[in-house]
Amino acid sequence: MSKHLKCSAVLIFLIIAALFAIGQVHLREGRPHRVTVALVMKSLANEFFLTMEQGARDHHMNNAERYDLLIYGIKDEQAVSQQIHIVEQLMAIDVDAIIIAPADSKALVPVCQRAMASGVAVVNIDNKFDATVIAERGLHIPFVGPDNYQGAKAAGDYLADHLSSGNQVAIIEGIPSAYNSQQRCLGFRKAMDDAGIIIVDTRPALWEMDRSYTTVISILNEHRNVRALLCANDNMALGAAAAVKAASKRNSMYIIGFDNISAVNNELKKGDILATVDQHAALIAVNGIEMALSMLNGEDVDLVCTTPVELVTAYE
């Protein structure tokens, strides 16, 4: 080998060694391979996931030497098949890690199991996979996200301070099979039960603003004495606020939401929405990415990373 070729080989070795040292390159099938992380979210029509996306992009901009980033969303919260197809495509292009906020807590488990079997690191964020399905398949998938039950309980307790025992309320839930919707509804129920407040109706609006509007109009027609609406996300709270205004009940009704998207800020200031819960969408994405990078580096990670929730009220 010529002197020039030897120098080039040493230089390439040093560059690759440096990239290994900062976690930018991993070995795959014995060859150096630049790390690619994919963030798969639910509907980007929901501002919550746009905030999550921006958090991921900001993290990548500050850590571009560590990994490449791909970002995907689905057309609406019910597009489960589309999200499954995205995961299958990511397996086909050989990504190293998938960070997923599943549209359905059960239906996305099999495809994520196939991804893990092919060597992809999978981190579950935001909406937790169904514990029974995970256990039945013998899987261990780390989760990054908030304690939805405690966040909803805090919002419900705050609402209860504005009502009296015996008052009537209704709950607007997300997709019934979604773990985070289930936990939020349980938190709402616990707060209402503790305060002696009566839940006269619970209906799904599938996380959607328009569907919440029509659902609330129907509830208000059937239950004339409802004093408050507990909505499992802010999009549905905005739909509920519009329905309450259309029914001319704006001054006699309380509404709470969940997510703290910027679109509710004006409603909070006007008092049309009493409170929401900030679950720090950007932080969920960042923690999910960091957990995936740690897994790719062969580090042990906790199976649960709980991110903070914070009550945001109309009076703050």
C-alpha cells in the first residue's frame, strides 16, 4: 500500500472512530451506518402534534451530528391503517428507531413488534400501548408521556371548586380505545365522584372539533341542566365552546380541556374555557428521541419516563 493510501485509510478510521464516539454512526451488519430516527405522530391537524413536531425539529437542529430525523403524521386521529403503513415503510427503508404516538393503543402493537424483530428500536410516546396486549406478546416497549389520569384529575378538581354537589356534567371523550382518552376520563370521573357531582352523559367525539360541536349540541338538547363539559382534549373543548355559544349557554356553562394548545389561549382569557392541562408536547418528543438514541447506544433505559403535567386556568 502506498504512503498516500495508508494516510487516507488512517484518516478515514479516525473520522469513523470520532463519529462512533459521539453516537452518530453505529455498526449494522459489520459496516458503519448513520443513525436515522423516525417520529410517527397522529393527526398534524391537531396543534398539539405540531408542537411535538417542532420540539423534535429543534432537538435535531441542536444535535444534527448525532442522528438524521424523519417526521410523519396521519390525516386524522382515526387513520390507524395509514399509521400502520407508515411503520411498514420505515422498516423497508431501514430506519434505526421509531418513536410512535399510536392512533390506537392495540392496533399498532403488531407492526411495532415486527419492527422490533427486524432490529428497530421502538419507543412509545404520548398514547400508551395497551398493557394487556403488550404482556400477551411478551414485549417490553419503553413509554414516554404524561400521567393522563393525574392531569385530568387536577382539571376536574379545579372544575369541582366552581360547582356544587348534585350539579350535572357531561364528559366528551376521545377515541374510546385510546389509552390516554381512557385515563383522562377516569381522572375526570374520580374528581366528579369525589365532589358529589353527577355525570349524566359520556360520549366520544374522537378528538375532533367538529364532531365535538355536534355531540355537545345533542347533549345540551337532551340534558337541559348540564353545568359543565369535561373534554379529553383542547380541540374538543373548542368545539364544545362553539356549541355552548350557539345554544346561548355561554354564561352558565364551564368547559375544561386537555393539551394547552395555543388556540385555547383566547378562550381562557375570555372565560369560555375554564382550564386546560399542559402536557408539554415538545418535551415528550425530545425525551422519546433521547431514549431511542440511548437504546441504540446499548444503554439500559427505564420502561416508563413520565413527563410533567401542569394545570392552566382562565385566571392565570
